Amino acid sequence: MREFCSVLLLSSPYSVLAYSMPEDLPRQMWHVGGRVVVPLGKSFRVGILTDANVAEPEGCVCKDVLWPVDRTPFFSAGYLDFIRDLSIRQMDAAGKILARVLPAALRDLPLFKTREGVAVRLGDLAEGDARAGLSRDWMAGQFAPHICTRRQERLFSLTTEPPWPVRPQATAQLEVLRYLDVHGVSSAKTLNGHFGKNVSQPLRVLLQKGLVREVESHFEPDEVCAPAAETFSLTDEQQQAVEGFWELLTDHTPRSALLFGVTGSGKTAVYLELARRCLCLGKHVMLLAPEVGIALKLYRDVREALPEARVRLFHGYLSPSERQRTFMELAGQASASIVVGTRSSLFLPIEPGLVILDEEHDASFKQDEGLIYQARELAYGRITRSGGLLLMGSATPDVKVFHAARNGGIALKRLPNRVGEARLPEVRLVDLRVEPPEHGPFATSVRDALVAAVHAGEQVIILHNRRGYAPVLYCETCSEPVKCPHCQVSMTLHKRRELLLCHYCGYSLLFPLSCPGCKGNEFLPLGSGTERLEEFLRDDLPRDTKILRLDRDTSRRAGSMQDTLAAFARQEAQILVGTQMLSKGHHFPGVTLVVVVDGDLGLNLPDYRATERSFQMLVQVAGRAGRGEKNGRVLIQTRNPGHYCWQFVRENDYEGFFAREIALRQVMGYPPFVKLALVRISLPFDQPDAELINAFAGRIRAVCPAAGVRVLGPAPAPLAVLRGRKRFQCLLKADSWPAIRGVCAEMRKMLAGEKNVRISVDLDPMDML
């Protein structure tokens, strides 16, 4: 009797198709969760064997599965179930989801070779006379597919920031330098795609001059980002937290928990002890951070604390060959290991007994392009299948998470005190209406505090969450700012790089320039970013004051972010200026003063999370002060000292802030009291939209009431034009996700026939712009 199976295709059409099992091949060759080669039309494809015991499809003739790729299951049954659930939630094909997360080489057709090294064509595997012999060799381990390892990409990085010693006539060299300056570390393939094959000559010259170098990776994991943490025993509070979480972890029931600890309370020590115990049980651990910089620090901490453990680093900046090697090794590894990385690590083929999300509140745990997902939800999906523990840690938890903890939905442990003698810093507001900035962007009292800290040999962190030199370049002739033609937003001046740059699409203009509107050449830079702030400090403070800057502009060169953090940790500089990149996860015992240049930035954005995000960022950056022997101070400049969030920032009162914020959300009908989805619709800038949007609005408002869904919009998005496309969005509110997904499916059907119209669905959005 013939047997039938289902195979999930990893390429278009990404379907689950039925195939028959070959009667002439041993049943032991096939494994659910393993990759297989199957015929499709006149070609062959790679898919995943998802079920080896399905009913014979009616009314069709099934082709045989051709040959296995894996000797053991590549994915566990729990992993495949996790992907199926994710496809339902995301309303996308499971095969397409897997294709997005699997390294390309693992989706490609393998090359089969005999034990003598002779290549075997796929067609011969289907009908060749040697098929029976090859099956015996396969079972004996003497015939195997050769997975084509992707060649290590050649990656190139700048060695220095502009200006560069290149003649103005060397335009090709300058273009390559500017590209690397804007886009950071880039592969030879990317450069060829942008400039064409002629890029090889200027690139070779730049390598010879030492202005560009070839690197192995965007980040070097072995570089130390901070001084080695001193070995210490757990405090009583930490030990109690560990024991409480350990009881949950060994319960063999999927559980979620929150470690709510003030900045500097030693949450990492709790993570490491739990990881050590989990590895001793033979279970895998995932320790995830919102950003690569924090992941590198945790990777170093794990290697120092658990020197015998199998530790792997995984993040989105790894080369394709590194990603492929990590997937292959973990898929075939039985012994317990610990993966340190960012959100994409959740797709690795292991069954974690413990998943830790450090700084769980951070918006970077949300992937909002391509495959849209929230790491917290994926992590829970993983431990649900493995019976493990999801542990989230933060000094400023996500309001939804803390609400669940307060209501008993997840376990909660607190670390209310800093480790050792360190105390939380004193926080003071500086009202710029009463004390206007008279020293660049600083009020007199703030500037005096800066100078005093420098003279005392102490370290200072200055936060300004706006990069570049000036966010607006104002034309004094036509009274208009220079705007990006593709996004209709002001372009940011980057003075040292001699560029105007759109921070949304990457469009750039060389500066100086003539006004695109009136051809005038008199401009006034308005506002300030971190580059302008650094320039002012270099001119204003004593000449021997060493100043470092950390933002996306200064961290594009390979290793530059680690170098900056390491230099500041070694106290080679007294002042570190930067954006929110420096606000969390870093331990600098020498910092006694933190200054926030503009505390109002982001506070009034059209986003229901705006106040929460500002509170979190300010409390986190304040937590960088006073971690050593000396007490810390935090000075926050504001023009709106009456805003309700300030009293909670000053008192480091997260629970007070939570009580106020959760009451507002309940009144306004926002999560966690409703399910929320953001539907974005875009179309080309020159395409008429009024009739389409009005018709869509009428149809969707007719559908929503019956489904129990409230709809707001569609209306122009706050960023109404982006990358040459007009953008509209609408919010959907309901009591259940199925109701929202049903309406979203109807929306997609409504717009399915509209040419050039794109629609995307973001469930539980983090970014409302």
C-alpha cells in the first residue's frame, strides 16, 4: 500500500503539497522535519517533510519525493508547529516565513556525490539504475548531499572618518568613500550592484591608500567592550530571584516571568546563574539583547562566567556563511549550548529550555519590516513547545508586560536596590524657559556642572537623541528647508561628511549646494544634533578634554562602536556624547554626571507609546550615573516641566508612572485593554488616491461592525510620503486577534486587484509613524 506525505516548499509558491513516498527506498531514509528534494513541474525544489502519514489525495496523481537532504530531522516537531502558528498570526505562508529566516544555501538544491566523489544528477536519482545501490550507500553513510557553502563575502569598511585625503578629481574614489560612509560595512556584491563592475579599480586604489580595509565581519565578537566584570557572589535579593525562577524552570510547564530590577541591580548575574543551571540540565539557553552592542557585551560576560559552555553569537550582521554554519551546527547538535544574540536568534533550530530577553521593553525587539514580529511573542511560542521559561528583564518594563505581572499572568521578582554601595542618582530638571541655553545648547547651570565634572577628573554622558549636525537646513532666499524629494521631510546636515542626508530613505546631496527650489546659496542650519553638540564641546571645554561620540554615524566602520565603548570604559575620555544607543546596558563606574540636552524630544509624537518610550529612555540613561564609588547626578533640560512623566523620572518611580499610564490607556482604549493593529496602505506619489481611499474607507467601515472591530481612518500617515510613495493608515481595535485578522484578510482582498498598491499589517505596532 502506498504511503503519502506532505512537504512544505521553501520557494515559490511556498505551498504544502502532497507527495507519495517512494516504494523502492527504505522507509528509514525519511524523517519528519528533515529537508527533502521534490519534483515540481519540470524542476526540483527543496522542502520540509512535515508529515509522513497523510491520506491519499482524491482526484490527483502524486509524484514521488525524490531524495532526502538530511539524515536526521533538521527541525523538530515543536519548531514546525511554532512556524505554523506564526504563519496563522502573520497571515502569511509558512514556507515563505521559513524562506525568510533560513540561510539561502539551506534552501538551495544540494549537490549529490557518490563515495568516489562522482556527482549524481537529480534526474538520475529519480530513474537511474544505480538508485538501489545509492540508497544502500545512504543508509550506510557513504552517500550524502554536499551543501554548497556560500563563499565568505568580501566585506569593506572605511578606516577613517571624513575629510579624506583624496583629490577632488578622483570622483570614483570619493563616491565609494561616501557610499561606505553612509551605508557602513558593505560587501563586494553590494558595491558591484550599486556602482557596477568598474568599482573594482577605485576600490583597489582606496585599499592601497589605507582609506578602506577588508574586514571579516561588521563586529568582532572577541573585542572587549568594557572592563571585565569582577567576580562576586549573588546578593540575597539576586539569590531569591534565582531560586524563584529556577522553581518555574524545573516545573516542566511553559511559564513567563519578569525580573524587575533598577539599573545597576545586577540582573545579568541572575541571567548567568540561571543559564549555568539550565546547561547543567542539558537544556539550551537563548540570551537575547535588543542591539548588537549589548549582545556583544553579554557574549563576553557569558564566556567569562561560563568558560566551559558552548557559546554561539548570532545576529543580523553575520555574513551568510556564518549564518549557515550556525544553523547547520545547531540543527545537528545534541549537547546543550547557549546562544547570545539579537531577535533573529529565535529562529535557530534548537529547543530552548530558557529564553532571556534583556531590556525587554526596547522597541528594537520588534521587527517592523519584511516579516513583522515581536520577539517577546516568538520567544513565548518557542518555550511553549519546549516546556521552558521565558524570562524578561528590565528596569522599565513594557507597560503591557508589567500589567500582566501585576495581574498574576506572569511571575514577578524584584531587585529594588543597586549592588554594593552604589545608589541611584539624583535627577534634576532644568527649565529652559527660566534658564535659557546661553552656552550652545546648555543652560548656565548645566554647563557649570559639566566643567566641574571635567575639572574633577570624572566622566560625563551627554544624551541627545538626534544625530547629524542640524536637522533642518533653512534657505534664507526662499524661506524653505531643503527637503528630500522622495519623502518630503527635511534633510539633515552632516557637516563633517559634507552631506545632506534623508534619515528615512538614505537619499543624499553634497554640501555646499544650491537650493533645489530657488537656486540660492545662503543657508541657515537650524537645531542641533550630536555632531554639532560635539563641535561645541570641543570649542568650549579645555583643550585637553577628550570627547567621544556614539551614534549611527560614528559606528558604521567595522569595530568602531566597540572601540568607542572600550575607550570610554578604560576612562581614556571624559565625555561621551550620543543618541539612545548609549542609554542602556552599559556599565561605566566612572560616570558621575548624565546630561540630557532635550528631554522633550519624542515626548509628544502622535503615538500612544510616546510618553512610555521617553520615560524608559530617560530612566535608562539616568541609570548610567553613579555606578561606582561616587554618587551620580542627572540634569534633564526641558521646556515642558509640567508634563506628568517628569515627577516619576525624578523619583525613579516606575510603578507610579505605570499607574498613571495604565489608567490613561484604559480610558482611551489602548493596549493592553484592546487588541490593536496598524494597517498601512501606500501607492506611488503620482498616482491619484482620493477615489481609491474613499472607496476603501466605505467598504471597510461596512465590514468592521459585524466583526466587532472598530476602525480609525484610513487617514494620511504622520509621515505622509516615504520613499516616493504616499502613505495612509488605519487603526483596528477589537477584543480578539481573530476578529482583527479576519478584517485584515478582507482588506487585502479589497486591494488585491489595485495596481501598484501595497498593504501591510502590523499587529500590536510599536511605531505609529
